[in-house]
Amino acid sequence: MIDVDAEAPAWTEALPGAEALARHAAEAVGRSHALGDVTILLTDDEAVRDLNTRFRDQDHATNVLSFPAAPNPVGHLGDIALAFGVCAAEALAQRKSLGDHLSHLVVHGVLHLLGYDHQIDADAERMEALERDILAELGIANPYAGDDHVEPHR
């Protein structure tokens, strides 16, 4: 099950289908990877800043955070939180739609829940290739093309 909660009204005001779009992006990952339950929180910058400070010792808002769950009998894979202000500003700066950027960051976050990472160049290349393939299936252009892209929470 993929549970999406648009906690910050700005998400649905700017993107009326935000919850469905986030769910659809997560489901796209599930077509090529076995997914457990995922919770996606569409929230504001302050909430993500708080999470980032508490769990990563980074006192700033970031676009997306992923929190993999410990192994559990109910199949909960983990949680993802996205900051509206950061995501909206990045989409504008990158000249892409907020919907496409949201989809990319949800795919990115779900891949983190599945154990993918981008700290080492080879791992980053593998993860980005998966993102490009999944997004292409959704009809979304390569988010890493061009010089103006922003890496998710790097």
C-alpha cells in the first residue's frame, strides 16, 4: 500500500493532483522492484528542516528525505517526506513542471528505501539510470540532462 498525505496545503493548491501523482510515481518503481508499504508526506520546508536536523544533523530544509523502516512483519518499507518550498523553487529554477519534479523526487526517495544510494559515483550512476528509466515510463524527461539540474538532497 502506498499512503500519501498532503499535510501542507501548498502542495494541493499548486498541484491539485499532487497526492495521486506521488502515488503513481511510487507505483512506477513497484513495477520493477518489489515494494512493501510506503508512506509519503507532502509537507512544508519547516517540517522537513526539523526532520533533517533531528535525523541527519543537517539544519536546513532539503527537497526529499527517505527513512527506511527496520525489517518488520507488516511489510512497511519506509517513509518519504518532501518539502514544498524547496521542491517548487527547484522546479522553477530547472524550468520543469512541479509535477515532473515531484515524480522524480518520489522515485528517488523510493529507490533509497529499497537500498539504492548515490554517495559513490558508480552507485550514483546506477541509481540515476534507474530513475531515468522509471521516469521515461511515466513520460517524464531525463531530470539529469542539462547544467541546471539539482541533485536530490546531496
